[in-house]
Amino acid sequence: MMRIVALLLSALLLAVPSPAAEPLRVAIGPEPETLDPHKGTEISAARLLLDLCEGLLTRDADGRTVPGVAERVDHAADGLTMVFHLRGNARWWNGDAVTAADFVRGWRRAIDPATRSGIADLLDGVENAAAVRQGLLPPDRLGIQAADARTLVVRLERPVPDFDMVLAHRLTLPVHGPTLAAHGDGFSRAGTLMCNGPYRLSEHRLQDRYILDRAEQWHGAANVKIARIEALVAEKAELELSLFRTGQLDITSTVPAPMLEWARTNLPDAVQIHPWTLLSLMLANPDGAAWRNNPAILEALELALDRDQLVADAQGRALPAYGLIPPGLWGKDRPPAPKVLTGEARRQAARDALARAGYGAGTPPPRVEIVFAGVEAIRRRVIAIAAQWKQVLGVETDLVGLESRMVSARQRQKDFQGFLYTSWISYSPFYALSPFLPPDAAVTATDPAGQAQQIQALERSLLESRRVIPVAFGSAIHLVSPRVGGWRGNTYDIHPLRYLTLRP
């Protein structure tokens, strides 16, 4: 009898999952529109792809670029040719070797106009990239070549500041040839996605979660401590907080603004806040009927914004932004803070600009539309912007709140009549400007000081056009369970899950 009891107890103990098998549950924010590395623009997609796939370079626990598939790079004397030597043990999830041809395939697809990537201009500076992107040359003229299976040659046509950031970006990931051939644009869906990172995508439950399991084929798998990740989708930050408080979530993607002080008081060991390179901004449709031939209207709308008031309720989550480049990216080349009008002087300048546009004194200004993601924090800020425009200029505003992925689609397709409120995360000064620059914009200087001067000139040009209106710089705020080890706050708010541990 005692032996039977002992056997039953042993069976029960074996049935209980070990602490090492317990999944890490992390929130990624709203459901991404796609995991296609060449098309996805949402932060949630970037968070997933960071651990599903690996480029020539990748990120360490502090968000810095480090070797990925490329174990070494040689630079030619002209500074424009790079030769990447790929590690011999880089593998796709199915065991196929990752080769230089996979990177050629990925880069050519990224730049091909048929892909309709909204971020392909990040490759501008690579030989012929702009011409290929504009359909003037075929993709095989892009300056990337496989010398052999483990040697990749990349040629630039001009200096590209902080090109290592591009090499660690999802746009430059390799693409598995057989999967792309079999599934076309569906190659990135759950069940068909083939990648080469530390975790593989095992399951996707729409509007619920992504389940990631450690990829044993990855060259560093022995150092990945957490075997399973459950990446939870949450359209609202309030849901993340509720799940965290009930022990169903280990890391949140954010904290609801009204609850930050509560979290600081009641969850002091969990709150993580650090400066971030997130910029919230308003994109103006350059063909908007209200200002197509009357740019003074844009000037008036920009001057009417009281950014200090817009971030007043952010509780340290945001700072007013008068430029497009987050200050933390500049280092020693950081320019002085811009001089801005404040108070009544700013409001009067806005009214004067509207008068130059031909409005006021009995001529009402045109209505303005703002498309935005309908999450609570963004909704409150957009309502505040509309209120300021009404108070200072008498402008009526139509607010169009949509799901986050629908806003991303509208932005990519340029499908908005007035403004689109969005955000952009940058990793270097030039990268902060690149989505908004005209095709012929370039940095030609080779020395850091000269590059900084040219980047500052490009920023001034964008700001003067008022087609991109900065609103606020953000801080990254997470709740991280004390059970999670290895979490490091950093300026980029990049946290590869492969470096984390989870205590029982």
C-alpha cells in the first residue's frame, strides 16, 4: 500500500510543471497588422520580430547593436563597401543554413516597389536603393551581393550615419526562400512563418496572444533560459494593468496614464520608467484641401498648440517636443534647445498666420480632420489638441478614432485628408528624420561633426514645412514583476526576451 501511495505521489510531482517550464507572459500592446518585416510598422510587430528573427546585427540587453548572423565585418578603405562574414551555425527554425543569398532575397524584396513597404526608404544610401524603390531600376541592381554562402557584400553610394541601426532593423532581415516561394506574401503568417531567431512562433490566437517557444536550432539556444513566451495582445493599457495585478502578466507594454501614481504607490518594485526615443507627432497630408495652396494655415495650427499643456497630465510620461530628434540620441553633438514662442505671444502669432491665410473677421477657417488610434491616452491628447485649435483659432475638428492597425494602414497608404496622429521610434538622429524626408535628401559628410550639421539642417527644413508637427517625446513605462531577472531600462526601450530569466 505504501508503495502505491509513493508511486502516486511521484506521478503527481512529475505532472506539475517545473519552474523552468513556466512561460513568461509579456504584453505587446495592440494586435499588429502583420508580422511581415517589410510591411509591419507597429511597435507590437517590432517587439515580436526582435526575438523571432535575427539580422546581420541584433540587440543586446541594453538595446545596443551587437553581432547577429554576421560574426565579423570588414570595411573597405573608401568606407562605402562592407563585407560581412556569416557565422557557420546560423540556422532557420527547420535546420536549413542561413546564407548570404537569404539576405539578398530579403533586401531585394524590401526595396521592390511591388512589396509596397512603408519603411523601404531606410535602405536609401545603399547603392541604387532609391532608384529601385522608385521603380527606375530592377531589384537585382541593389548594392548587395552574395560572394558565397557565408560572405555578403554591401555597397553604399554615400555615407549613411549610424548604418548599424539599419542592419539591426527588421527591414534588413533575411527571408527563407522556400517559404517565400510556397506562400508569397503569406510567408509571415503563423503556421507558415520561417525565421532564424531565438524563439519560434508556435501559435497565434487572433486578438489574444502569440505563443513563442525556444528555437533549439538557434546558435545561442543554450543561453536562452525561458523556454516559452506568451505575448499577450491588449488594445487597452487598463487590461494589461488588470492582468498584471492578478498575476496573469509578468511585463506590461505600458501603464495607463491615470494609474501611474497609483502604481508608483502600490507597486513600487514593479514600476520601470526611463527616457525613450518615442516621438508623438501629427502628419499633415501635403495635398490636404485646406492648405494645399495655403501653407499659412499649417503654420497657424502648429503655433496654436500649447505643448506644455498637452503633456501636463502625463505624470512624467512625456515632455513637450519642438523638434523631431529625441535629445537622448545626440550625444556630444546635441544642438541647443530651440527658441519658441510661449503664452499670448504664441497665440497671437497663430492668429496672425491664420489672418495671412485669409481667415478671420467673418471668414471662418476650414474644418480639420485628425485620424488617430482610439486608445484612451491618445484620444485624450487629440481631444485637447482640438480644444486648443477651437479656443485660439476657432477651428472645428473632426476626430476619427480607429484601431491601431487601421491607423497604420491609413498612414502607409496616405489615406487621410487632414492630419494623422501617430508616433515614431528612432534609434539615431538621421533615422529619426528618414520617414519624413524627400527622396533626394542625403547626408554626404563623412565626419561626425559634419553629419550632425547636415542632419540638423534637414530637421529645420522639415519643421519649417509644418508637414510634420512634433507634439511630445515619450518615456517608456512598464510594470515588470520582481520575478523577472535581466530587465534593463534603456533609451531605446528594446528588451530582447532571450536575455531574461523568470524566478518561481
